[in-house]
Amino acid sequence: MSAEAADRVAAVGNSRPSTPLQTSWFEFLLDGSLLEKHLQKSNPDPAPVQLIIQFLEQASKPSVNEQNQVQPPVDNRRNRTLKLLALKVAAHMRWDLDVLEKGLTIPVLNMLLNELLCVSKVPPGVKHVDLDLSTLPPTTAMAVIIYNRWAIRTIVLSIWLKFVFSSNTKCISHLQLKEQASDSISVLEGALRLKKDFYIHTLRTLDLLAADAAANGETESSTAGLRITADELHCQVHYDLGGIFFQQGCTDQPAYEKAREHFRQTKELLQKLDSTLHVHLDEKRLAGYWNACKALTGAPDPSDSQTTPYDQINSLIRTHNYQALVEAFTKDNITRSLPNHFRRSVLREFLHKVQQGERGLDEVCYKLCVCNAVRDALEGEVLSIRFQQLLLKPSKRMVDFMLEVCTRSLEKDRPSETSRRNMANFMKTLCESLEDLSLVFVVSSHKLFMELLKEEERKVLVEQMRKRSATINLSAKPLPSFYDIPASASVNIGQLEQQLILSLEPRRIRQILIELHGMAERPFWRVNSKWEVPPDYINVILGIKDNLTKDLVYILMAKGLHCISIKDFTHARQLFSACLELVTEFSPKLRQVMLNEMLLLEVRAHETMAAEGSRERPPPDLVSRVRGYLEMRIHDLPLRQVVGEECVAFMLNWRENDYLTLQVPQSLVMTNPYIKLGQLLASTCKELPGPKESRRTAKELWEVVVQICSVSVQHKRNSDGRIGLIKHRESTMGILQRYKILESPHTSF
């Protein structure tokens, strides 16, 4: 890098900690051997996926003619070389779609794979489904297969997202790509009929193509690439086809049968292969797909010597044998073969059915909830909010069932002392939570209660229960004592409301609300007028049907936001984490809302540390979460604009310029002016150390800033004919109003 370029880099520095200078994209154009040396490093900077982004960004930049008109990218030697460099990086990564999909956005990966089709001499203008793969050169056929694998994977991965991306010069929407799914499936099914080995482009074969401009796919480069055996390719293709058929099963039940068959063959090939170096799939996801297909199709697995606990549970749900399902959950409290997260997901599925209007499932829900609560208690876990809500309005039948589950869950020859102690604590919790003393007596007189609690413990607990109520004995009125005289309900509520205002401990907040709802049915989220949640979320939160849950979500969020405002990030994390755990049980929408707010919390916490002198860069996980937020597209999800704004400021502050210049979705740039401004700033900072073409991006930034900051002057002709100044007005031409950018505290650039 020249001294002039180095000076320009230094000129854009700021108070942020400096990092080693990255190798610039244009240096790879100047030195043909630099790319391989760079990729061989243990931790290359820029990383491979970032290099692909930089190369394709530069190769696809529009040009400006003498009339200052924007023209399509020029097809010249420089741009062709840049595209080839991007392909060589992907070849170094062995065309691993898992890695490429995580690091590249859909538009960039689409551009990359179209270049692969081009250099692999795939006949232009011919639909892939009309090609005979068996007659194509190996690397040509492989390019077609990779592209169509990516096409169906994109449909599976993007089912909840909306996106638009470019293919050559045409726009292809997600819907259009979905309509082409049948063609891609046909192409891949055709690949499964080929029994020969395949070859995929490497750095060497791409160099051969570059050296021989007349190469037509039949030169040495076609078979000099990386060899992929038929079994390796078939294993990968079966897995990808299984994914698309599984997704289609939502609207086409027979598709689950096809998915199951593809996953079966994937499993068989995995066992057959000595090495899976060229097979890139998630074996845990494969196992999940397999179990789901068996549950949905009801077909037995000949390779399984016996059915798994998952199979049994799914079979009971499918056949509506709910009594046996509850029985299985009760027995599992002893064997503990089902993970807690699976048991909770089954309960959530039934709760969702109830919310959708299915009748007759309330009893199943409460019994599964009780079984899960006993399992949590045995393992020393915190009892769920759902179970706490059950205890607000219990019946004797429900309490009897709880005691039955408790007894059967300890049906071992010698239960551990830990299990016995945890169960004793659970029964004490029952007594303390039940308001009806007749139900407390049912628990305290039960055989298991007598066995697990010592006599002294039982006496203390019963006395506490007696003091808590003024209606212990309706037949004989005892002498009044301090504890027997009921305090005014309004005084009790007032004291609890004061504690609710002051408390920052989520479990205590929950307990106070449970007590308050036992005394009065009213919206306690209104107790403190200073509790505020963003207007974007109000309707979603107030739409929660259960009043206790509604109060708890609102208050946890409001208190968490207040803690962030005073930079008490420790309590904010605790409050938000509790809220996330709560809403995950019943609302995917609120779960994503909380994840977004927790991201904003971490961004502000890290920026606060930097402002106080910390030189530590943000962890990669945080940067990845910020990028994920900016790319997120979920229908009907309330989004706060400030989250996007601060995510952009965060990326600018930590010089993630490559990402902002290309990978932020264009729709977000068009709808959020802060992101548009951030993109211009990033483009300018990125181009400053480079060649003279940086002047164009700097000019665009300057024009936007002038529009934002300019004022218009209005004049009025006086009675004597002279022109007088009457008012300055802010320009309305800018993407932002001037006061908004001047007051924004988020960026330090």
C-alpha cells in the first residue's frame, strides 16, 4: 500500500481502537499469487466470505458516463478477473453451501453461483431441467447440481422470509424461485440416476479456464478438479431433497413420505461412506427430520430394533390417545429419557391447539403442565409460570392428580436423597401457594407429605398456613391473635404494589403479581405511570389473553428498558431473560421482539464500555446477531426503528464497512433513512484508501449531507418595493430532517 493510501486510512480513524490494516481487494488484482497465500493463513483478514463480497461488489459496480448517467457494469478484464477471484475463494471453501449461506446474503450467493454456471460453460438460455446431465462434462454437470441444490435450500431456509434478488439483469422474487422448485427437484432427481464420479472446480481448474479463453468445458479442466464420488453426491442430494419435500408436506401430506425416503437413503449412505469430507449436512438436523417424518407418516423403521421414546410420544399424539400420553409423561419422570425441552414443546403444541379453538384439551394441558412441573422440581429447576398460574385457581381433582404424579415419580427402590429433598420442597411450595385451606389439608395429610417432611417441618408449615388465613376453623371460632385478624385488603394490595414498583428481581416480581391477582382482578401494569413500553409493542402485549401473563410481560419489559436507560445492564439482562423465557411458551412473535430488545441491550452495553475507555472489539457473536437483525424479514412483526438505527451505528463504529456497502437488503435501505446514510458513510470510508473512484461515493455522501443540513430562505417584498428576509426553513429534500441527525447520540464515526 502506498504512503498516500496509508495516510488516507489514518485520516478516517477515530476514537475507536485501531486494528491491523486489512489487505485491500485491489492488491489481489496486482499480485496473482497473493490470493492463495492469503487463504492459507490460519485466520485470514479479510475472511474468505468477506473477500467474495468485496470482489463481487467491485465487479458489479455501475459506471458513470460523461453525461453523468449511470450505466451497467462494464464487461472488461478487471471485472472478469474480480469475478474469477470470487470463484477461486469459493473453490478454496470446497463449495460448502452451509458456510456460504451463513456468510453471504442471497443476492451475493446468487451472483456467485451464476458466475459458476457461466465459467462452467452451462449452455445459456437453456432451462436446467432440459439438460441431460449424463452428456455434460463433469464440472459443467456439477455446476448445475450446485445451483439447483442452492435453489431448493433457499426455499427451505427462507420460508418465513421475503426477499428479492437479482439474477443477471432480471429480478427473481422468492415466489418465482418457489415456482421453479419442481424444475430444480427434477434436476436433482436426475443427478441421483447418475452412477459416475463428479468433479468440481478448484483453484487450479479455474486458472486453466482463465488461461484458455477458448475452453469449452471439454478441456483438461473438466476432470482435473476435485473428485466427488457418486455416493458422496447422492448423500448430499438426498438430504437436500428431503428438506424440500418435508417443507411441502405442510400442504401436501404425501410429500412427507417422499421426504422420509430421501432421509432414509441419506442415513444409509452416511453409514456406507468411509469419509464425509465432501458431505456437508447437519446430522442432528437429519435425526430431527427423521423422527418427525416417522411421527407424521406413522411408518415403522425396519432398521430400528425398538421404538424410541420420541416415536411413542408422537404416535400417541397422532392417534389422540391423550390418557396414554399423560401416563407416558408420568413414567418419564422416573426414567427421564425425554429431554425437558421436548416435553415443553409438546405442552406448547397443545396450548396452541387450545388457542386455535380446539375443544376438550384443557385437561390434557393442565395434566402435562403438572407432569412437567414435577419433573422440574425433581431436578431442582425453577417452576414455570404456567404452573404458577394453575395454582391460582386449583380444584381438588387437580391437587389429587398432582399428588398422584408426585408419588409415582418417586416409585424407585431407592430414590436419591436429592430427589427426596427436592420433592419435599415441591410439596412445601404447594402448601404455600394454595389459598384454599381445605386443599392445603389434602396435601399436608397425604402419605408422601408425611414421609418426606420431618415432624417439626410439618408443624411449622401448618402453623404458617393457619396464621395466613382467617378462616381456619369455621365451626369453632378461635381467640383472635395478631395473625388471625385480617388486614384491610386495600392495605395489603397497596403494600404489594409498592414492592412491585421497587423490585428488580424477576422471581419476586412474578410472586408479587401472583399474590395481587389472588386479591383483585385488575390491570396491575398500570400501577406505575412511569412504566412505559415502546408503542410498537403495546397492541401485541395487551393482546395477551391471560391477565397475569399480560402484567408480567409488560412490567418485566418496562423495568428492563428503564434499567438500560440508567446503564444498569446487569438487571436489564435478568429482566429481559425472564421475559424471554415467559413469552417463548406461547408467542413466537413476542419471543422475536424480546430477542431484538436483548440485541439492542447488548449493543448499548458494548458501546457504553467503549465510551468508558474499553478497547475491546465486540465479540463475533454480537456482530453476527446485528447482521442477522438487519437482514431479518418476518411478516407482521413489530419493529422499533431505533433498533435498526443503532445496529447501523454499531456497524459503522466498528468499521464493518464491507457488510454495510453490499449485504444490507435494498428494501431496508429504501425504507430506513438512517441505514441509507450509514451505507453512504460506509462506502465512503471503505473507498478512501482506494483508487480515485472513491470520489463518486464521497460525492454522493456530500450531496445527501447538504440536503439534510441546508436551509431555504423565503423573501417578501416590502411596501416600499425592497426585498426582506422573513424566515429560514429546513430543507425537505434530505433523507433525514436536520434536527434528527444533529440530535442522534448513537454514532461516533
